[in-house]
Amino acid sequence: MKTIIVGGGKVGQSLARQLSVEGYNVTLIDKSERVVEQARTTLDVIGIVGNGAAYPVLESAGAKDADLLVALTASDEINMLCCLTAHQIGAKHTIARVRNPEYYEQLFFLKECLGLSMVVNPELAAAEEIARILRFPSATKVELFARGRVELVSYHVTESSGLSGQMLSDLPKKAGIKVLICAVEHEGTVIIPSGDYRIANDDTIYFTGAPEQITAAFRKLHLLTERIQSVLIIGGGRITYYLATKLAKDKINVKIIERDAARANELAALLSKTTVLNGDASNHELLLEEGLSKQDAFVALTGLDEGNILSAIYAYRHQVPKVIAKINNDSLIPLIHKTGLESVISPKRITTNQILRFVRALYTGHDSGDIVALYQIVSGRVEVMEFRAVADRYCNVPLRSLSIKPNILIACIVRRGKTIIPDGDEMIHAKDSVLVVTAGQRLKRLVDILQDEA
């Protein structure tokens, strides 16, 4: 499948790397010769220096025969123009990154005119993920599948949690409800666990199940914490705007500290129910003056990863119950976990996941068990995918009788609105939504879970 990526920034390079690893034919266009040369050297891609919105450049990149063009430049306007031009040349599908809230809201009317197959908004997606975590503060991450009928919730095990030393097979009985732990991160190693795995202190475990089941299980395991009522956010970018808007609807008190005076005034005008202060959040005395230690949650959303990490550590050491930091540089994520911080948000990774889901579904075709959702956990080493089951050789056969590849787990099945945590006797039926967890296996269709037939 031929894919053109316009824009070699963080998301563009991340997407190009992932698609090239999966065997797709990728061409990367960027105005910077340095960026293109770096991509040619480090990635298995074709690099073109030029303006990705210009007809001659897109024509030379082969847009006429492209299956997909993804526009990821820093400019919303250029991204939309890239997609329009590529669509006119003949590209079958186009995806634009659009960040400006004003543009994003009106794209519903413009998608057909621009020839857009999909629009991604990293800041909105990041804000939605943060809001989910703040609604379930016991978790380090919360992801929704099957139209909200299934949750993937991660939890970091500490000595005080009471889970250390417990065997997985004993948890359903102890919790009094059926949930599944589908993955474990143990001392840097990823495990798709069996029932005899014994939970260790400092593990990160991943629960799947219906939202009400997971909430009930957390309550019975004494892991549920009180509802968050106040949040201090540092940084006044677009993620902050989207997040504050969502939290205000949930009646949560929000205070924002923004360094730039003009932006602080702009946010104050846009967010009438939010307290917005102009100040430098790297001044930790200011954080204390603004009641840091009395907040239920602290979210670091400045444009500097290192600053977010330092401020988040400071909040954590002042015993703020829930601390979340935005980090785009993947190499920094392992460092932050060693500090005791648990919740890290990466808009780059969120956007890459959204586009990968579309690409894989496009590759398989719409009648082949499409990927409906895709989410990467444990620094991308584990993938959680939702498939729509079609009539195939995995259907109507007990799971224990299927020859499933190693490091793959059928975590959940949703059938006619009912969430099922499957045992060996359960069967997949056509039209089911099936949640699959895998480590080290690249799945494009649900049938790919099976060993090849002799």
C-alpha cells in the first residue's frame, strides 16, 4: 500500500517509522533537507524535499497512485490544502491534522469538499484521555473500546494496594466480579499472563471489562479513590483549552497557570468558569502559593517535556493524589516512571495510533474483520485491538479449540451490547466486537490470531 506523509515532525517521523516496519511503501515530504536526509538515513522510506501542498511535488511523489496521503505539517491550512490537492490528483484517501478549534468544528461541513477521509486532532484526543483518567483517578490510563462498553484500565501496584503477592486466578473470586488482567509490565518486561502469574510490587497491570465491572472490582479490591473535585493545570495550550472545557462540564474546579500574558487573557475570555493566572509555573513557590498541596490533581501541559517532568515530580512529592504529565519524547518516558509518577500522556503516540488504525483497516478492506480501534501500551510493546468479527474459521469454535499464536489473548467479546470475559468454552460469532491483546505479533485482521494451517 502506497502512503505519502507530508511533514517530518515528531508525529510524521513516528508514523513513517511504524508504517515502514509493518512493510508499507512510505514516501516522506518535508521542506527541510535535514529532516528528509535524516528520514532517508534512519527509516526505510523515500524522502522528497519540497512543499507538500504544491502540485508538482505531490505529482512527483506519486500522489496519483497513492492509497493514502497524511498531512502532518505545523499548519492546519497547509494540511487541508495538501489533502485537497492530493485528492484532485487522484489519491484514494487523505488524512489531515487540524488543531485549531475553529477549523475543527466546521470540518464536518468541509470534509467532502476537501476530500478528507479522516481528521485527527492530537490536542483534543489528549484532552479526552486525560479527562478519562481524572474521572477514574485510581488508574494510570483509561481507554474505551466497543463504543464505551469495554474499558482498558492500567493500575500501578504498590505495597499499600494489597495486590502484591496475589495470584491472578484468585482475583475474580476476591473481587466478586469477572474482570481480566490482560497484560503485565514487570521489571521492564511485558507479560501476557496466565492465571498462575503472581502479582509483584511495582508491576503495572492492565484490566479489561465492562466499565461497571471494573469500577465494582476496584471498589471491592479497595483500589478506588475519591472523585476529583479540583485540578491545577500548568500550560495554556490547546490541550488545556479542550481539557478545561470538558472538566467544567463535570463541575470540577480548574485553575490554569500560563506563562504568556496574552494567551492567559485569551483563555480567561474563552473559559468563563475557569480561573486563569498569568505566571511562570517553573517557579515552584508560585505553585505552592496557588494551593498545589490542596489540589486533587495536577496536570503538566507546557510545551517543554523536561519542565513538565520536573513540575510533575514536585507535585508528586507534595502528595497531590493524581499527577499527569504530557511527554512527547519517548526516550524520557522510562525515566519518569522511575520517579513514582504513573500517568503520562503522549499526543504524538495517540495521533499515530489513530492513523495506524485507519491504515490497517484500509489495508484489510471493509469486509475482512476490520480493526475498529487500536491502542498501544507499555511504550508501544503491547497492542490492544478491537476487531469486528466476520464469518471465518475462528467463528463458532470454542476458544480452547482454536490454534492461537503465542503472546495473543482474547480479552473481551461484546455481543449485542453484552460484555463477555471469555473462558475456554466461549465462541466468537460473526458481528461480535472482539478485543485482542498481543505482544510481538502484528495483526491486520482478526483471522491473523490463528496459526497458519498446514
